[in-house]
Amino acid sequence: MAGFLKRRLSELVRTPSTTGDELAAIDLVTSWLEAGPADDVDRWTAAMADLEDDPAYPGREVERDAVHVVAAAVSGAGDGPTTILTGHVDTVAIGDPDRWSQAPLGAVLDGDRLYGRGACDMKAGVVAALAAFEELAQRRNEWRGRLAFVAVPGEEDGGTGTLAAIRRGWTGDNVIITEPTSDGVAPRVVVAHGGALTFSIEIEGRSAHGAVPAEGESALAHFWTVYRAIEAMAAELNTGVAHEVMGTLPLPYPTTIGIVRGGWWASNVMEQLRAEARVGVMVGETVDEAEARFVAGIAAAAAGDPWLRDHPPRITRTGAAFGSSEIQAGHPLVAALEAAAAARLGSPPQRVGVPYGCDMALWRNAGEAAAVVYGPGDVRVAHAADEWVSIAETERVVPVLVDTVLRLHAGGA
């Protein structure tokens, strides 16, 4: 199994699939599915124009006309639930290749570690999910219901691929997303995650010669009023979080200012400034509620500043919108996964919440399915130079996924 997984993972890592350019990776996964035991392989292209009109459209960070998706299904030995194993093939950009000690797309193997962009996030998870799907297809007389595998693009910039799959009809009762959840020892079960919105904030000032700055109004100086309000809102959001798993995190709902640009000339008073912010979405809070909370907080701060009161900041939601999501700890999907991991690995996995968004929210909210996240890799090395994943851990995830499905779909012939 390890050699087979290693070969597939190496081939997938060597196939560039930066968000917005995932076609080659989807075609590669399609070729594996078409050569395998699936009853049905569905490879299609969804127009972005159609997704943009969808009420659940999550936004995006890159321009594209379409998303390419592939899914496959197999039926068991009778009627039963539908479970989906899924992951995304897109990756973030390589960044500065000089910061890598290994070839970013080389799939270099050093001991148990396979290096490369997307190895951890989340091509190892895709390969593990597909291996479990294929094994269960060969053992279809042991379980009832329907099993699907779905490989999507566009997760890193919002989830358009998953929305396309859901609208195509690829949803069910249970969804296991094989994103990296390991703590460096073993994968954990993610039962809740926060969300994130991005905003642009434009501050107007008044230009003047740098020799007479009192004649102008510095957009930078007025931005500090807004910045302090954002910091105060973030502190309040993360104080006294009562949620069972999110409340154990040091920072459940991060808010950051990632970009600040302003001014035209060093000897001018800055007459305009644009900042871009990532704002956390609480579990149990909708995207619209989070947006309203953020806008109201800045408006309140601006009302206390004479200049900003007359020249209010312009706030625009941009890019992707990751909703939050959770599943109850006692849900059969969680129980089956925990029991399978305990049986296969010797101890039950830790049950956790995470401060970042993923496709779990779309599967839950738009697909109306129960969903968890469980897969190989440590997110602390994802998106970084020298991203890597453990081959042994990837291999260990496969029987856990198989056993989970067998428990959920018990009653085969």
C-alpha cells in the first residue's frame, strides 16, 4: 500500500495545480478513477457565471471562467446511507522558490517525508480518500448504501468546486473531508471550525504639502482610529468563548490586517489609504451576521471621530467568504470515525476545533450533510516553504476511513 500511495502522491504533487489552474490535476485523478472499480465516474465543467448566481456562492480570490470537478460512486449490497470522501486538488502558490531547500514540485522523498507544494494541503488526503474508496468498491458486499469520492478545485479561494459538486447532486448523509488534521502524532477529528471574511477598507484624507502638514488630513492617522476599533472587536470576539472545542484554542477567531497601501508622494500628506482585512466568523454565526457586526463596529468608531464622521470609511467585502461549521460530538459520523481510529491506531483521536475555514461549511450548509474533517498532514507546514507530509501517516489514514464507512454502512450481504 505504501508504495502505491507514494507513487500516486508523487505524481499528483508533480502536477502543478495552483488555485485557478487545476485542470491537469483533475484530469489525472479522473484517469485513476476511470481505470478503477467505480460504478459511475462523472467529470464535468461548471460555469462560474452559474455559480455566481447561486445564493450559496462563497466568492473567490482568483479570476476564472469555470471550475473542473470529478466524482465517482459505487453502490453497496443494499439500501443505506450515502457517504462522501472528498478533498481539493488546488494549492496555494509556491512563493519564492529560493526559500525552498527541496524542489517545490519535485515530490522529493527524504525518509518518511514527501516534500512539495500541496503534499500536506491536501494531496495526501486526496490520495488516501481515493485509496479508501477503491478498497471499499472492491468490498461492496460488506456494506450497504452508496459511497462517493469527489475531487474539487477552488477550495483555497472559497470553495467554488465544492458548491459545483453539491449543485450537480453529489451530496449525501455524511461527508469526510481529508484535510490535514494531524498534531504531529496522529490525525485529530475536526468537529468545528471558524470562518473568515475579507474586506477592503478605504480611508479618505486631504492632501497637502509635507512642509505644512496641518493644512491636510492624513488618511494614515485616521486609519489608526479604524485599526484600534478592529483590534478591540477582535479582542471581544475571542474573549470568553464558551464553545466546547473552539473555546480551548488560544485564538479561535483570528482577525488580521494583511495589506495597507496609501499615499502618492513622500512629501505629501497622505490623502488616501486602502487596507485589506481578514475577519473571523464565529461558530453559529452566519456570514451576513459577521459582516454586519464588523461594519457596525467600524461605523461606531468613525462616529466618534470628527473627520471620519464626515468622511466615513468605505467598507467592501471582497474575495472568498468561508462560513463556520460544526457537528455535534454525539453524531453517528463522529462516533464511527472515533471508533475506527481507536480500533486501527490503538487510541481514539482527539476531538478539536480549528480557527480556519474549509469546505466543511459548504457541505454542511449548502449540501445539508453531516461533515467532519480528518486526514494526514500537519497544517502547521501547509502553505509554507518545504511543505511535507508523512507517507506512513497517509497510509494509516486509509484503513481508518475504510473502517468508518463499514461502521456507518453496516449490514452487507
